[in-house]
Amino acid sequence: MAFQDWMKQANLIGGEWVGADSGETIDVTNPVDGSVIGTIPKGGKAETERAISAATEAFPGFRDMSLMDRCNLLWRLHDALMDNQKELAELLTVEMGKPMAESMGEIAIGAQYVRWFAEEARRAKGEIVPAGVNGRRILVTKHAIGVVGMITPWNFPSSMLARKVAPALAMGCTVVAKPATATPYSGLAWGALCEEAGYPKGVMNVVTGSAKDISKAMMESFAVRKITFTGSTEVGKELMRGAADTVKKVSMELGGNAPFVVFDDADIDKAIDGAMVSKFRNAGQTCVCANRIYVQAGIHDAFVAKLKARTEAMKVGDGREDGVEQGPMIDMDAVEKVEDFVADAKAKGGEIVTGGDRHEKGGTFFQPTIITGATQDMKFAHEEIFGPIAPVFKFETEEEAIRLANDTVYGLACYAYTSDLGRAFRLNEGLQYGMIGINSGLITTVEAPFGGVKESGLGKEGGSQGLEDYVETKYVCIDGI
Ligand code: ADP
């Protein structure tokens, strides 16, 4: 097989691969050089409504499938992912730009989510609760929520769907998914993978095209009982407003502004390793990337010197080339946004230690960049960078670090490096974040609930909590027994 075998240039609706009613298509490009790699249907309202109908029709049968049959399907889906890991990873790199090693990891963690929820589905337990009066029995039971609408971003085009598709299918929900237009093939591949695994027609539907029209059709449909979204806070808020009209359950994985705090007592080499992976993974285009690096005064200069050496040694290039650690940025808008952060920091007294410009490779490549002398009045102190810029702030005390770290509307991931156990506990209590990495810069794992607080979102993905978002809880009161 080659990656092209998984590159579906059509939508999956009710078990059929189809184009848009209008016949219109959208070009999909490789961010390495802007070359067109294929097209996708420019779907909208009508196509989405048909997908919702197919998912609605498929729901009762799928919900009532035995638990073991549902789990077995998930195992087959897991195997389909892993048996085709390399081809799926290459497809991901070709449409998105990230290095092959990261794409291989993304397909693998997607498969891990599928496996995790195949296991968790067997533990979707209810409760028998003691009643306050005699003669009554109280039962709490869990049920599939119904048709789920999924809207996902371009930065993890495969694994962001994995975290939604796996728990949905595990519980017996049916799916209408809309992948990001920039990276639709990894999302469409989930349709093909579900076919390969043997899911009944209509259980998994994938629609591409106009984000506004597709999401509007999802929002207006009463049959869609849940919306799960990963993307910007701005769009997330819009979707929450839209979901209100039919009172859908919502899960929102939104923006972040992760602080990465390094104390004087940290293992500096470990902190550098963590900073590199947390900052530069996916060219800085993840919602959990270190956005603000706070370093305590005592080790500030040593930390910056080491970070500079490591950053300058990074290999930038086509993600398909061996050893490449940073690919291109997703598009020119992203490059311009990053340039704006750099210009703003420079104007306010920031010092460029390395990088700071477009990369000599041209296109959307950008140099891995470090800026010191960062201050709270610079744009990146409050906005998500989503690019390979590492701003370094200097701080003096623990209290100051916690206060600065919390000085944002976001609350997704944060990181801290320290060897003081008491401080680790104080940080856990003081930092207003949904996820905290102590002495680790890479914390996403299937066993743990991924999700934010404040304007970073609602709901959890992964962990036992990740199933709850696809569940309707019912209570039965049996009286007179
Ligand atoms: P990102 O910065 O990660 O691209 P977006 O929020 O812009 O975040 O996009 C995430 C997903 O939401 C993509 O699939 C995109 O097509 C979709 N999207 C963008 N704008 C809207 C919108 N107004 N309504 C619904 N979905 C949208």
C-alpha cells in the first residue's frame, strides 16, 4: 500500500463515497511547497443533513449491538491503524508538514486511544444508590448519547479525531465528522479505516467543505445530541452559542497559553529537554506548546545558553526527510502571525537570541526562535503563539511565578521543573490549569483526562472521564418493592 491508497477524495455518507451535490471541489496542498496533492468535495448543508440522517438511521442498530461486538470492532480499528501506520503517517505529513517521526507517533497514539476505549467501554458501569426510604430502589444507568457531530483542527488531523471517534464508537454513538479543510485526508481516512474494520454503514460519516455551512447544519439538527470541537476559543464560543438552541451536550478543546516554569532547583538538562519538545513539537503548532517560558533568575543565563545551542542544532525541512525536527508552518497566515509576535516583542525591548525570521528554505518555513527579556505587556504573554518562538521571561520568587503563570484567560496545560516536592504540590494547588506537567514537557497520554479550564474548554478526552462525554446518565426509581 502507498499513502495514496488512504487518500480519499470523496465524502463518506451512509456508507457511500460521494462528491458534493454541486460537483465543486477544494484543492488540498502540501505546505512544504504549496503543490496541490488532491481535491476534496466542497460539501455544505445538504450533504451534512444527509450524513446526519444516515447517522440517525444507523444509531439504534449500533447502540444495540452487543458490547463485545462493539469492542471487537474497536480492536479491528486499532489494528487497521497500526497495520497501515506508515502510509497513514506519510499522508499526514504530506498534507500537514510535520516530521514523519511525529506523524508515526500521532497514528500510534490514535490507535492507543482506540484500544483504551475498547477497554473502558467494558467499565461504563452504572450504580445502585441507597434510597432514603424503604421500598424504593434507585438505579443509575449509562447510555449512548446518540449522533455526535465532530469538528477537528489541522494540527493533529488524525489523533484529534481518534480522541472523539474512539469513545463515541465505544459507547454506541454514531458520527458525523468534519475535518479541517487544510488537512482533510487524515480525517477522511478514518472513514476508510472504519470501513476496513467492518463498521455498519452510516455509523461513521465524514463531510468536508464549508466549515460554516457544515457546522450550522449540525447545530440546527435536533438529532445531533452532542458537539465535540477542537480548535480556537473564538470558534468554540460560537459553537457553544449554536448548540444552545437544541441544548446539545458540548465538549470543547480550545486554545492554550502554556507557561513553562523553571525553578533554580530544577535539573536544567531535563528542563531543556522538556522545553524543546514542549515548544518546538509540530513547529510550535499545538495547543499545549510552551507559550511562555519563565526561568528563575539564578539559572536564567545558563538555561538560555543551553536552549540556544539546542535550538540552533535543529534540522528544519521537509517532514519526509530523515532527521527533520521541524517542518513548515501550515500556511502564510500562520507565518505572518508569528512575524507579528516577533516585531511586537522587539518593539517592546525583547532580544532575539536566535532565529526571528523566515527560514532560508522559503515558503512557510520559519526559524526556530528564542526571545529573551520577555515581559507581560508583549502580545505572546496573552495570546497563543502557535509557532516556533520561545519567549523567555525572568522571575524571582515562587509566588511571582504562579501569579504570572495564571495571568491569562486560558487554562489548558502548564509545566514546571523543580526538585522540591513541597513546591510541586503547591504548584498543583496554585496553577489554574487542567493539566500540569511537573518535570515533564510531554504529558498527553490515553490514560489521563486531557482538557482545559477557564476559556480553554469543557470536557475531557482520554482517561475514564473521556467516556463520560458520550454518555447520557439515566436514573430509574423503582417504587413499592
Ligand atoms: P485552528 O486555529 O486550529 O484552525 P479553528 O477554530 O479555526 O482552529 O478551526 C478548527 C476547526 O473548526 C476546523 O475544522 C475549521 O474548519 C472549523 N471552523 C472554522 N471556523 C468555523 C466556524 N465559524 N464554525 C464552525 N467551524 C469552524
